[in-house]
Amino acid sequence: MVENLVRSAAQWPRCLTVGLATAALLAATTRADGRANIRQAFFDVYPAAVGTPIETVPSQLNHCGVCHYRFTGGGTRNPYGIAVGNALPGFPNTDQGRRDAILSLQSADQDGDGFSTLVEVTDVINYGNTPTFPGLTPANIGSVSNVTVSEIQDYLVPAAGADTTPPSVTLSYPNGGETLTANQGVTVQWTATDASGIAAVNLYLSLDGGANFTLVAENLANSGSHTWFPANRPTATARFRAEAIDNALNAGQDDSNNAFTIASPPGGIAPTTLRDFDMPGTQPFETAAFDPPANCAACHGNYDPQVEPYFNWQGSMMAQASLDPLFAANMVIANQDAPDSGDLCLRCHLSNGWMRGRSVPTDGSAMLEGDKFGLACDLCHRLVDPIADPQNPAQDTAILAALSFPGTWFGNGMSVIDPTPGTPRGPFADATGGHNVIVSPFHREAALCGTCHDVSNPAFEKDINGNYVPNAFDAPATNFAATHLAPVERTYSEWFNSEYNTLQGVYAPQFGGNKDYVATCQDCHLRDVTGKGANFDPQPPTRTDLPLHDMTGGSTWLPGLLGVLYPANVNTNALQAGIVRARYMLQNAAELDAVQHGRTLKVTVTNNTGHKLPTGYPEGRRMWLNVRFYDAEGELLAESGAYDTGTGVLSHDEGVKIYDVEPGMDENVAPLVGVPPGPSFHFVLNNKIFKDNRIPPRGFANAAFAAFGGAPVGHTYADGQYWDDTEYAIPPDASSIGVTLYYQSTSKEFVEFLRDENTTNTKGQEMYDLWNNHGKCPPEVMATVNIGVLPPVPGDHDGDGDVDLDDYAEFPACMAGPGGLLATGCSAFDFDGDDDVDLNDYMAFQFAISGPPDGALRMAGGPGL
């Protein structure tokens, strides 16, 4: 892998299947006919509007822009469209009933521009630009899509004549000389007036004395004040700008008279600022807001829970990323340890709020309830390949060129977003629907999933000796590749360097649905099923390669908690279905085998996944072997890896095998933060891996994994090895053995850490209480094997299953005299069972050591002498 710039073998063929011939489909648009009767009702009520821009424009004939921001229909409705939707249930579902619903709204001013719907649509005497859109104003026109804005911008608010005078604006605070503390609320104050009224106010910040300004708040009401949280980007040359837009789209502005200072807040162990966590990709305010996923459900949900995208997405942890209490509690510790590191988490977990500039403060407190819909449809289906590629949609060239912070890496939430809403991207060239469809090869690639599922700490960079050292504080990293930054999660890199990333992939029909061979993340986590991807007329095609949008991982405990925490926000039926799917994934993720060799038990765990087992977030996530030895009466003789369900304690006996990763701080970083070197749950401070014995995937190579910080530590796997062997001594009286492979998504130790280390709020205590009161995250059974113990082989003193010269060397000591059996453990040499080792036994032993391979005293299959 060369800094993730090279396409994988598994990805290229999928790109090529789309081909350049699909380019003509990119602009194709179809519209569902089911809503045409509502559109017709509007123009039946207002016939004079037919033929005007509110009925048709050159770039989108017969559009749906009266009710929808997306002029091709569907998606978020504008204020008038919302009012129509609310009114319709109160009238009969007939043509006349729909007309009556439209009529009921004629006196209302839905968009708040000071004019009723009747005036906006019919008063052509007092105004020169009517009919105007009853749901659009200069303040919300930025939300429209699938139309050329210049064709509609003169038809937003009734106007008597041309208004070319900009608003008068005065910024009174901050106006210069102030010192503001980052992440603490500041009341920005301004006045703005205009004869035609102020439609919206936008606020901007410059960190370089006014040379460059960036948007920090948009489309505000002209209230005269706004609470703004300065980001932790210290400077003594800050200036502010207030911009007002009037109802004729004229703009006026005023800047701070002098520079002011933004200072870092107190606290934190590491002296980080938000600059330390700046990363490439689309930046806040560089794209339109994401549609809430419920808007997609109109066509993609509520018709077939077995295959539809919406129901299955609701049952995933992707959908719950914003509500996850474990994430929330851990982010508190991250911000305590390294100020503003929470921004790294918010990029993915609350992506809509992050893109709208609400990730400051980086504790997520400025996020709106409407931001908490997890990783949803509009994020994934507007993702753009950050690497230029001639196979990608033609418009991607301009999108990449317009980025203020471009990059060519996958991971850390460094997403590039198509700035035009209403044009979802997907892999199918024959897709039909109520919106434009952009054919995107990127949506068949595992790299798309790598956007969030390769996580690095940008505060640490690899030096020439391979150590991760702090980079220059208050500055972005110099290289954003997974091969350069300190590892946190490496699921995508693990896959990239596995046998799954090949043309054929790996035979795994248990994961692929309708596929026998799986290659990419999507093949397993959006497996192919048979069904329709939407429900509208005309009916979309029935596919045998429909991606099931369940995105199932291994979480079975947290989904059940979310129904308790947020009963009004989640679909509990979908979550329960997701739990069942997660158990299936866990039960197929590994093979477990146990074989007796003499008095030794060898247990083999084989990884059937395309990444390490387990993978993902390291803190508290683990897998272990529980081995129980029973006597002939079924009584437990010995146990390794015992787990107490009442306390949540996993026994760390001498021979226990626990598969996990233990990151921590090395001898250079630990003293800087006042702790001893070693493993640590302080993930944002960790710069070294002290243990990683997780089982690699097929195709594993030590050198390749070492390059991205994923090499085994404290354990050895040979190149090509995707299994692990563990040996246990079988107790003398053991008659049967039970072996169970368990998985647990979080541990007692980690939950207690979140509780005890939190000095900011109660999130840690809340998480501990949830854990303590709801089963303590009970482990899941991945596989179980039970075997009977073969009796000892007479003469096999060393218990290797064979009678050979090694055993002969021990025989003289066992002939020491009566009682020797008890003293020396020589029962294997007592052939005649008289509780002594004597010449009779010696004669039998000589036969055992020299007899034929199938001799009665030789263990079956032994190599002999």
C-alpha cells in the first residue's frame, strides 16, 4: 500500500463494470407520479400561476419547487410544503379535498416574509415579480437543489420595483480589543435595517486580520444578537463580520473596527487546540445540510422490512452513532485529556452538525436534536471519492478542485461531500426514482467505508525510528495517511492488506447473502439480497444484488439499551432485528476446534472475517477462550477464562487467552502527562501498542501490517496465518472438556475507567449505571466445542501422546520404591495397576517403546521409534 493512493484489486473491476457509457445517465431524472395530484391541486386553485416560474423553469420543467427544496421532488419540504402536508389529513383524499386543503392555506404566511400565500401567488397589481414561491425566501434559497438558482431568485418575495440598495449593518460586538476564551459562549451583537426587510444574517470570522473570512453562522433571523462559540484556534488578529441579506438579495456588511484576541481555555493534559485535529475533506459550511433519513423513508421504507433500506438501517449501530452513550462518555475523557480532540469523534458520529458548524464546543453541546440521526442516507450517498479518477462522475473534478483543504486519504472522517443536495449517488446505472441518480463507482469500493473505519490520532506522527511522537502543537499533521499517524482503529487497512482485497475475494457464503465469494466491506455488511430498493410507481426493478442496508457488526448489548434510553427516537423492532443479525455475524466470524494430544489440549480459533478478530475500537472490546475440565461425574475440576456474570469480572488466570489490543503511553509521553508508561484507556494520549494478539485475516503479512501500525505485539503470527493455537494441560482426572469462544463489546475495567476519570459531567456515571443495571454487557457465545478425554497412554510419562525415549529417561526414577507413584507422579508407568513401578512394569514398558505402531500399548497414530 502506498499511502492509500493505490486502488485495490477488489475495487477496480467494480469500477470498470460501470464504465464511461453510463455518463449519459448521470443527468437522467424521473419523478414518482404519486404526488402529481397534489401539484395539480395547487395549480387548479391558482390557474394564473401556470406557465410562470413557480410552475416551470428551463432547468427543471414541471418542477416540484412549490413544496420541495429539491425541485425534482422528495426530500425535505419547504415551509409551505410542510404546511400542505399537515393540512391534507384534515380533508377527504379526493381531488376536491386536496384543492380545499390548498385553499385553507391562502391566508397564511408560511415562509415568514410578510406576505400571505394569496398575495404571493395572485397579486400581480401591486408587485412586479409575482407570482412568487410561497415557501421560499432569500433566507432559505440556499437549501434548494436540482434547479438553476438564478432562474428563481427574482421570484421569492413580492417586490414593487427593483431594489438595489444594500442593508445598513453595524457590528457592535466583538468590535476590537476584546479577549475571548475559546469554546465559551460570546454574544455577538449587530443592527441591520433595510426598506425591503432583512431576510437573513450571516456571521463570519477572520483569524488573520481580515485577509480571509470563514462562515461561522448562517441564515440567522435579524434578532440583533447570536451566541457564538469561538473555536480553539488561538490568535491575536481576529476580526468579525456581520452580513445582512435583504428580501431583494442585496447584501450589506460591517467588520470589527480592530483586531481582538481568541485565547485557549484552561485545562487539558496535552496542550492541543482545534488546529491539531484539522483534517482534509469537506469543511463546515462547504456543503448543504444532510436530509434527515425519515425523508428517504417515503420511498425507501415501510414496505418490506426484510429488504428495505430504511428499516434495516434503523436497526444498525450506524443509525445510533449519535445516541451511543459509550461514545458520549468516552468523548468527555478525550476532551479532558487533549482539548478539542472531540472534534475527531463528532466528524462521523454527528456529521450533519459537524458540517453545519455546530461541533464547537467539541463536547457536542451545540448540536441540535435534529443533528442526532447518526450516519444516515444523505452522508453516505453524497460521498465523493477523494482521489481523482476518470471513472468517477464528471462533476467530481470541480468538487475536488473547490475544496479548501483537499486530501487523498481514506479514514478519520475525512469525507468529501457532494455540495448539491437531492442528487444521491449509488452503484446502479439502471436506478429509477423520484430524484436524480448519480452513478458512482466509489459506492462499490471498500474505501467508502474506510472514510470512518480507519481511525488515527493526528496529534502523533511516526518518526524515522517507527515511534509515534507528538507533532507540533497548535498545527495540523503533516501527513494524514494511516501509515503515518498513530493507530486507533485500522479495520479498513486490515482489509486492504488481506486476501479479501483480491479479484475473487474469499469463499464465505455465510456472509455474502446471494454471493458465495466476498471481497469488499459491502459484500458482508450490506450483503446482497433479492428485492426492491424502493416503493413507488412505476415499480423499481427487483434485484438479486440489492444491498441490505443493515451494516451489521457485533453489537448486541447497546442496541437493547437505546430502546430504554430513547423510546421515542428509535425503532425497537428494528433494533431487535439488528441484535439477531449481530449474533449471526458473531457466530460465523470464527471456527473453533479442540484436539487432545496426550495430556495436552490444543484449541484453534480461525478468523473467518476480512479484518482482525476482533477489530474496531480497541478499548474494552475483547474475545476470549473459556476452557472447562470435568471429571466423570460432571464436576468442574479446573477452568481457564472464567467469567462472573454477577460482577462482570473476567478471570486472568495464568493460562488464559484473551484476544484484544492494549494501547498506552511510552516512556517518553507518559512522564509528560504524569502517569507511568504502559497500557492506558486514555486513547487520545496513547502512542504505543503494548499488546495486540488479535487474529489476523487471510492474506496476513507482518511487514504490510507493520506499515500501518497493525503488527502483532506480544504474540507471533507467521505470514499467511489467520488462526491461533492455544495449549492447555489436561488435569489427571479429567473426563470431558468444554471450550467456548466469547465476545464482549465492552469490559468492566473500561466502564469503570469512564466513571472514575470523568471530572467534567455525569456521562461516565450514567454509562456505569447503565452497564451495572442492564446485565453488565453480557458476553456473546461465538462458538462452542465439547470433547471427551482419551485415557492416558500407559508409559507416556511426559503426556505427549507417544511412548518414546523421553519417557524411558524418566523410568529409573519411578522405580525408586513403594510410594514412588505418589511422590513422583509416575502413574503412566504402572502398567499392571498394583500402585508400584517395578520390573513387571518395566517389561511392559519395553514392549510399549519397541512394539509395532499399532501395538495395544501405543497411542493410535503415534510416530513410534
